[in-house]
Amino acid sequence: MEITEVRIKLMDDNDDRLQAFCSITFDGEFVVRDLKIIDGQRGLFIAMPSRKLTTKCFRCGAKNEIRANFCSQCGQKLPADQGSDARSRLFADIAHPINSAAREKIQNAVIEALENERVRACQPDYVCTYDDFDEFYSDTKTR
């Protein structure tokens, strides 16, 4: 597996823990979007794209976020014990490396790209190359 491209979107507030978003391309054929670059207590690390975990309402079967008090569909009070364990996970990774060597390879490539992007961002003709599909979608919707 070769990392063939890393695109970075720097955050405006460098004092925030979230430093940037990025997308990473493998073998010029497969893209993973929305990795987060976070400044943690032990330095920069990469958080993989994730989704909130849900449970189903026992009354109507609608999906609700873990730890929700009421069903978002029918308004039924949900059991207090669902996901109330302090150690329970609220998010699950959508895509992630399956071993530490792959994680390290990705993290090194992304952090190097972040450093390069920060240098590029200081140039007067800087243009971000990150594909922000949320912005693209909202722009095309108004046309």
C-alpha cells in the first residue's frame, strides 16, 4: 500500500486542538476523507473518520444517539441505562488501519503534509486543495 496523496484543510484557529482535516489517497485509487489532525497532550495525532453510535427505540424502532433521553421519532422516554456506562463508546471508526505499522505510516505522511501545508499557507497565492464536499454541496444547492 502506497500513500499517493494527502490533502490538508487547515483550521483558522491554531489555538484549538483541532488543527486540520485531511483526505488521504492510497495507490491512486482509494480515498479516505475527513481524518482529523488533533493536537493532543502528547503531540499531534490522527483521528479516523467516525460516526455516532445509535440504539433503537423499543417502541417505534427509530435510531437514537446513545445516551439520548427521549426517542427523536416518537418522543418515548428511553431507558436510562442504555449507554450510561462511563466507558461506553459514543463513536465508531468508519475506516481505520488494522495494525500499528499502518497507523504510523499514515500518521507520518499526514503530519509531513500538514507541515508542508502550513508553509504553503504563508504564501500570498495560497489555495487550499482539500475537497470540501459539504461546501460544494451547499453551493450547488443554491444554484
